[in-house]
Amino acid sequence: MQLSNGILSLDFDDHTGSLISLCDACTGEEHLADTEQATLFRMIVPEEMWQSRFIEANQQECSFDRQGDRLTLTYSSLHTAQKDLIKPGRAQWQSETLPIQVVITVDLPAGSPDASFEMRVENHSQVAIGEVWFPRLGGWTGYAGPGKDKITAGNLFTDKPLDPYAENYVAGQTASVMRWQRRWSVRYPVFSQLPWLDISGGGAVCTSSTTCIQFG
């Protein structure tokens, strides 16, 4: 399923809704080159023996509704992962279908270089949702080559060791943070958000910003 306005082109997998292409329609620059990593969101739904149990968009099925420059993706229920992909050698867990409904709207107005993503979640299960990662875009492989791209991110806190405004920040020594055993820890769960993220290199750039998160 494609959403395009001649400036930006978005392609979503017809079955899972994963974003498989984010393309500059003017230059042909593809930002998500590796479609094998395509997804759209992840949820952490802990259970006693697997605290990091997750739900990944690329393992789900969704329906589409296209109205002009708006695309709506609806997931009527979600399936948990069968195993932890970070540790493929461990024992598998049975997948569980949870009555969690997700509705995602994507707007790409005519003449705009920006697309907006909105996600609404209704949890009708007895399982708590620990985290929601959205939008979760996979498949970016770099622009200018190894070590030549730059990622700049904003944050909502000013007391992190890597924050240049923090008292314990040492310019030019960010690579030594772990060596010097600097740590930043909080009690879980904690509210955390990147207001904006900018990836650039070789004349190409991709920027993401989060304007609002609501809980109800």
C-alpha cells in the first residue's frame, strides 16, 4: 500500500503494515534500504518468565483504509513473539493472541515533505503494556558509509551523563562513559521520550519528531 504526494513516498507491507520504503520522490533517495528489517511498532508485554516479551508489527496482520491523503491501518488483535530474537538459542515461548487493538493513521498532505504518524491503542487484555516503540522504522543502512553518518537526538532530561548541560559531562570523552563506569539509572517503568531525532550524512537527512504522547 503506497502513500505519496510527489515529494515523499511511503510504502507499507500489504499484510503486516510495516513501512518497507521511505523514499524521497524528488531525488529517488531511499532511506530504508533493508526491507528484511521493516516494521512499524513494537510493544513490550511482560510475562513472569519473559519480562521482555514483545509484540512486533512485522508479525501481525492489519487492514487498510485509504481516504485521500490519509491512510489508516487497523490491527484488531496482536500476537506475541514466539522467542526472544536477541537470544535465538533460548527455549521458545508459545505465541499468545491478545485482545489489543491498534489503529494507526498516517497523513501525507499534498505539497508537504512531512508525514505524520498517530497511534491509538486499546488494551482489552489482562496483560500490562510495559512499553510502546512507535514509530519503529527498520531498514536504515546508512548514507555516507561506515563512521561518516551523524545521529543527533533530543531528550527530556538534563541529568544524563552524556548531556552537555549536565555538570558531570566531559567534552570529548563521551566514548569513555562506560570505561569510567558512569551510569544513569531509574526505577522501572519510567517515562522516556525522544522529542526529535536527526540522521544525516552524505547530503541526505531523515528527521523524526514526537509532538504528543497521551495516556488514558
